[in-house]
Amino acid sequence: MEFKADALVLRAADWGEYDKIVTLFTAERGKLSAALKGVKRAGAKLKFAAQPFCFAEFVFAEKAGRHTIISAALHDGFYPLREDIACYYAAVVLCEACDRLLFEGIESPALFLAAVRTLEALSSCAEGAGGEARLEDGRSGSSYVLLRFLLTALKEAGYPVSAAACPHCGEQLSGRMRFDMESGAFGCEACGGGVPASESTYLAVRAALGQGGEVTADGVKRALRLLSAYFAFQASELPSLAEYLRL
């Protein structure tokens, strides 16, 4: 049986002397793995289809539950990402997060759309002022783009982050506070529970969730460190995010 699907390449691994196995995030079927035969040979027509961040329409042959890619038509390779290390690593984090959160055969159209739009935004960062460029409010550059995506990914996976009032006493949050890894919610320091969190972290998360608030570059970085710990607690570690934060 043959079928078509729009998909993002999340990762690729060598298989034998000339082939690769690619892990794809498809709009129609969720995550799936497929063979790219002969793609390591010189002049292979589908060599582009094994590249990181490749977004294409793939044609698959399916037999006994296994998939082989027959052909592919490129939508976007997001090539500017390769010209800016911060944007490139942010894109790697995106792919790793999708790989960790997705299951084969389970659709996630909202996450798929968010992933494509985030790669477009990161490409724009790389083409413009660069991945580490910042506006005065911290909303420019790869870090803020990545923060927004990770919050969306966690929400779609069933682990939403709440940056509202304290869930225990109902007071508006400011100053020192705490973040509960179980519930994914910020709360008052006085109410206890969770790990310490700064106000700048809280405000960065609120802004990325579309709830307003002042943003600083330091707050965005702190928010990413918190999400790294939260992601590890709820799903699995993201080694690429740790590497990104060390840039």
C-alpha cells in the first residue's frame, strides 16, 4: 500500500552501508519511522530527505507495518538555520522535544503546525539580526521563540504550564515564588511546595503564553532552564536543551 503525508524529519540514523532510517513527524499519522534506501550513495536523489528539519511531502510504501520512502517533494529545508548556531541548536531542541513527546500513530495537528511555524520563525531569526539578538523586552531571538514552542508542546502532550494566580491562596504572584513540578503551576513562596522560581521567570512564561508581562533576556533563559527540569520530570530529559543553554 502507498500513501502520502507531509512530514518533518526529526532524526536520521545509518542503516547498513547505503541506507538510513528516518524518524518523521507527520501531519496525518503522528510519528513514524521509514527507510530511505540507497540515500548514502553519491548522487542519491533523496539525500535531502534525510537532512535535519526537512519538511516535505513524502510518498511511502507500507508493507507488514514497515515503511519505505519512495519519493519526496521538498516544502522547506530551513537552510538559514545552518548559518546561526543558536537558531540551529534551538531547532535541534524542537525536534528532540517532538521525538520525546510523540507516539507512533497518534495525530497531533496543533503540535505539527507549531513545529513548522517555529522553524520558520527560527529561520527568520537566523536571516535577520541573529539567533541571540534581543529587543529591549527580550522577545527577539531564538530563546523566546523556543520558549513559546516548548510551552505549546508541553500543553499538547498534557503537561500544561500555568502562570496565573497562586493556586493555593488565589493571590497574584510577584517577587519570590515557587514552581510545582507535579502540577506545572507557579505559586506563592509562603504557600510552599515546589522549587524556587524568580519573578523574571514567571513573567517570561506569562508573556510566552500570551498573558502579558514584561520580558527580559535573563528571564527567558531562566524560564528555559525551568522547563528543562519540568520536561525531564514529566517526560524525559532533553540533552539538546542543556547544550543550547550552554551556548
